[in-house]
Amino acid sequence: MTYANNLHPQQGEKMVFDANPVLNERVTHYCPGCHHGIAHRLVSEVLHELGVADKTILVAAVGCSTFTYDYFNVDSVEAPHGRACAVATGVRRARPEAVVFTYQGDGDMAAIGMAESLHAANRGEKITTVFINNTVYGMTGGQMAPTTLIGQKTTTTRHGRNFSNEGGPIRLTEIMAGLQGVAYAARCALDSVKHVRKAKKAVRLAFDVQLDGLGFGFVELLAGCPTNWHMDPIAANKHIATDMIPIFPLGVFKDVKET
Amino acid sequence: MNTEQMPDRILVKGNEAVAYGAVDAGLRCYFGYPITPQNEIPEILSELLPEHEGVFVQAESEIGAVNMLLGAGACGIPAMTSSSSCGISLMQEGISYMAGSHVPGIIVNMSRGGPGLGDIGPSQGDYFQAVKGGGHGDHRNLVLAPSTAQECYDFMFKALDLAFTYRNPVMLLGDAIVAQIKEPVRRVPPAGTRTPEYLQSLVEDQRIEGYGARGKNARPRLLKSVYLAEGALAEHNRLLQRKYADMRKEALFDCEDVDDAGLVVVAFGSVGRIARSAVRQLRKAGHRIGLFRPVTLYPFPDEALSALARGRRFLVIEQNIGQMAEDVRLAVNGASPVLWHSVMPGLFIGANELVEPILQALNG
Amino acid sequence: MLRYQDVIIAGFGGQGVMLIGNLLAQASMEQELEVTFIPVYGVEMRGGTANCTVVLDSLPIGSPLVREPMSTVVLNEPSLAKFQPRLRKDGVQIVNASLIARELVDTTIRTVYIPAHDIAHGIGNVKLTNMVALGAWLKATDALPLKAVREALHRVVSAHYAKLIPINAVALEAGYNFADSYAHKNTQN
């Protein structure tokens, strides 16, 4: 379904914010207030600015972001749940001239796919991974994620996540930063304009290290899931600022270009 | 062919022959995780592929390996993985995705005894897993069963051809015997071999590469196996079934002394060659007996078997507790008796161990 | 012209049974024969013996595994215990007299009872026991010319050990000659 006509200036209207050719004009399936849309926009802007969309291959994950490929105007391949970094390894090795990125949620990347994620990073695969952390399984209906906060109620932690039973939230960016093959690792948030601007820079740097052949580029984006958090979008943004960021501190944890 | 014109033979293990065959056939990428009894495959390829500007990656697991294969296959690049039974079980999800996304690739299973950790001895216990799909959903792998080191070499060419012709996973199903046996191998491409460049051109309209590579007005391309719209998955499955029907013409088998035989032994892979010795021995003793060796296990050569059914009985011998016997019965469809003898997985048997059960079937 | 021959070669791990199996297979191939070599892995490896089976024929080979071999080369007692009962009644076995007591040898079976270890020691290296035994086997079975096996050493012995090829050839010959005179002695008896 496209709304191409509606997206362009009608009579008397002035263009203040243009569509991005790397993102198509399809309406997304994401819930209102979900931050996937912002994350998509950031990645597509970076690909557009770098002028590499026509040689980019997206490896899509499983979760809410399964259908990422419906929105990006790039060649794409679907990976089994958790295996995006392994598939991306195969793609990158088979097509060394391509720009390759994965776009994965917290369950896909840090639970079922932890081994593939860490080993691709440790090998220094020249790929970029955009990791969306919203502390919950979105597509399957709000179950616990490896990043779920202590005390957070989900459909499988009905009494709240309890460290003695479920362990604590995984801080993946810090782990990534400790691996030799990782060239860039940063955590950003999508809860405010200021943070979104910073996130854009981080996404760009995570692609730059790939294009420069320096290694694995990793960016974690703290994102809101109003639906499964049972909050309105504004409250969800506040939740990121007050509850998530203290547990998942923002910043650049590794940048080989800076050291 | 005149022997003087033939190139020198090299004495290599079945595993080594797989590696040499892969490189000679045009393999570009290998992804795998060590497991006995197939380790010579990754060991040799780790040396050869980089020397031929190819890619070798030791993956973190068989799950990693098969998904790297999916990635490279999606790019339309000749790629393979290899493992043994337990590792192949771990790969099934990825194989199903490959089948569902029409991704070419080669999976070598030098199988071992099971279930569970089993042993590293000879076994054909993975027959069902290989030929009935193995992973979830209605999918099929093309399956080749080598019985000699030479076939290990030759079948890598065949496997690559089939994978790209049908855009489908192809499995080479061997065992500890064919993996570890050392035999003379002629390292020359089999007759009818098509170039890797030609094979890759067969998937030009499907591979991912970055749409810019396809010219100015190219549209982005997507390889996927998910079809959620109403009726879309049904259509996808119909397409797959048409492809599997097309594959039927690829059935291959090896036949010996069946014309006047009253009893035909049916056996594949290593057991197929051991049975050949037993059949020859009994034939010399005057028994009217023949051998039928399926070379492709999927598609199963059922038409050829069915054509033999009139006036002949069959004895299926396999090193498992009765798997191919079911396909033989389906092929024969009641037209003649199908007997069955099981060799327990893990045993090392020679031809003499098969003589007695064959004699029993002859007299029975 | 050889029609068919098979042999199981067995001994302790480290006695070089795989090496002489490989050498025999390589030489057979170079003689334009069909040949299979298969090392048998399994629990018995931990029981102290390693073994391999070599089958040679002028026709394509069916079974590479043999339950009742036509010949054996046994370098230690556990291997004799395992394979002597399986040897065909008209077969021949090469028995390492240096490590295997004579009373264990079945007198109804044609046997070359050769002090392979001692002969190797005399040549200058006990690691040549395997070559001495293979030399004896070549004479006892007449399966391949000694020269063919001697030549094949150049393909089987790694470059690192190439300087040891001549002494390996001496060991092969010593075993061959022992079996030759042994056969004469037995005929005269």
C-alpha cells in the first residue's frame, strides 16, 4: 500500500521534510509510538548520505523487525531467528564489495542469537549491526527479553523480572566493546530529539568503520515499545530516560578511529 | 580411454576427495565447524580455498555455519558446509530456510552412529533426515550417496550443478567408511561438467548483490521464506512442489547383474559397495542375484526399481534399523516382495557378513 | 597376475601400522591396481591396538572391509589374539617374533615368525619394525614387487623424513630376505 501522492506537497503546501529515497513510501506495520520508524529513518539517511544504498544488502532478523525489508529500498535476505550475523558473514564474505548490515531486536540479537552475534563481532566481520533494545519481545506479545529490567513486568515475568530466577539485563554494547574485532560500539537512545541526533551520528560511525574496512560496527538504540509497556508514547519516552538509561548508560564504548 | 592418456591417480581419503572436488568444481566459500569423521574436509579447504582466492571460515557452531552458507548462497556464490550427524541436526533450521528461499548450497554429511552422540563408526541412520526434508515444513533436499572416494570427488561437481539448476540445498550423504577410506582418485572433472560461471549465471535473476549491480533502473530484491498474506504460502508451496516434481528426472542409480536375477539386493553408499562384493561372490557360486544401488536418494530412483519388480524379489540391506526399505516398498508398491536386512549402526562389516542374510533371502 | 589380495595390519599405536598400510596402498596404485586402505577406528584404539585394512585387486573393489582376511601383519600380542582366529585357514600371517611368544601362534596356520623388532634394531632403528614386517609380507604373499614398494616410499614418507628413505628401503629388503630364507628353511624341513 503506498500513499505516494499524499507524501508530496499539494497546492499551497511547502516542503519542510522530504521523503528519503532509501526508505519506500509504504506505511509500516509498527505500532503507534514505536521507535522502529525513527531507527529506520536514521539508517536510511546514513545510507543515502553515504551514497551506498545501491550496493547495500540488508540481513533481516526475526521479531517486529522481520519486515524491515519491506521498507528499505535495498537488496535483502531473511535470516532465521538469531542468525542474522551469521547470514551477514556469509553475505559479506561472498560479496566483499557490498555494504552489509543487520537490524536486530534484543531477543534475536542477545538471546537466541548471542553466539552468532558475538562471534561475528569477534571475527571482525566488516558488517554493521543496528541493535534495537526495547527490553521486551514485541512481536510474540511482550515476553521477557534478555535486556528486560529487574522488576519489569512482562507476560512471562508476571511478578517482575527477578534476578535470582532470570538473571539481570544484558549490557551488550559493553560486551561488544571488549571484543577485538569490534571497531565501533555505542549505545544511544531514541527518546528525545537530542538523543536522536546523537544516534544518527553513531549509526553513521558504525557504517564508516565497515566502509573503512576496520571491523564490526555496532550501535545499540534504546527504543520504546508503548504497546507492550502498556504506556502512551510520551510516558514510554520518559521511561527510557528515567528507567532504562540508568541501567543502560549512553555513550561510545569503543571507537578504533579515536584511539 | 587408453590408460596411458589418463592422468595420474592420487591416493586420497573420501573426505580429501570431497575437498578437492569442491575446489575443482568452483567452490568459492566454505563454512564449517569441526566434527569427526569429516575433519579432513575443513582442514584441506582451509589451505586450498585461500590459495584460490576463496573464503574459508571456521564458524562458531554448525548453526553459524549453515547460516553463513545461506548468506553466501543467497548471493549466488558456490558455497558449502560439511558436518556429521549431530551437527547436521543443528543445521536443519537453516536448511529449511534455504529450501524455502530457493537458495543453492551444498551440505556434506559424513554421518556417524546415533541417536544422540552415538559413535564415530559407520551408520546410515540419517537416511530419513536427509531424504524426507530433515527440517520443518514441506521441503526436500537433493541427496547424493557416494560409495567410493572417486564418487566423493565427482559428486561435488554434480552437487554444484544440481544446487544451481534447482536453486536448492544439495546434500552429500556419506558415512565413516567413505569418509575415511583411501582409494585412487582421478582428479579430473567428470564428463558433462558445466563451468561454475555458467552455473552462477543460472541464478542471476535471483541473487542479492546490491541492486546497483543490475543496472540503472534495477529494483531491490528480496530472498525470503515467509508468506503471510492469505493464499501466498499455498502458492509458494505449489511452486516448491513443481520444482520437486521437476527434480524427479535427476534420479540416478547403479545396476549390476539384474537381468536374470530372481533376487535383487538394494543398498546404497558404503553398504552398496560391500553388498556388491557379497553379490559377486554368490553370483560366482551360481546364484541368480543382482544389485541395485540408488545413487540419488532424493529423488529416489523408484521408477527404475518399479520396472524391475516383475518376477524379482528385493532384499534391502542398510546400516540402520530400516529406513530406505520404506522407499523401496513405496516404489515397488506391492508388485513383489520386499525383504529387509538391517546392519546395526556402528559395526564394521565385510562382505561375508552379508552372504548369510542374502542366502536366507534366496532360499526364503 | 594378482586377482585379489587383502591384509589387516595391526599393532600398538605408534608402531607405524598406518604408515605401511598407506605405503602398500600407494605402491599398489602405482602398479595400476585398484586398492582401498581403511583405518579402523573404534574402542579398540584405546585397548592398545591400531589396525588398518588394505584390499588390492585388478578389478574395482567392492568391500573395503574384511572380516576374514587372507593375510595379516601382527606386530603385538593383542593383535594376534584379535586377528589370528579370523584369518582364513589358507591365509598367511606375519608375526612379530620380537614381541609375540611362539606358543601363542597357531601352528596350523602358515606363519612367518619374524623377529622384526630385532632385525630393525640391527639395521639401526627399532622404528623400522613395520617396514621389516611389510617386507616379509611382500615375500610371503607375492602380492607386489618389492621394488614397487621401495619406489613408493618417496611418495609416502614426508619430505621432512626424506633422508630416512634409504634405511626404510634396507628394512623392507631385510624383511623380504628373511621371509625368503624362512620359506626355504621351512620347505627343507
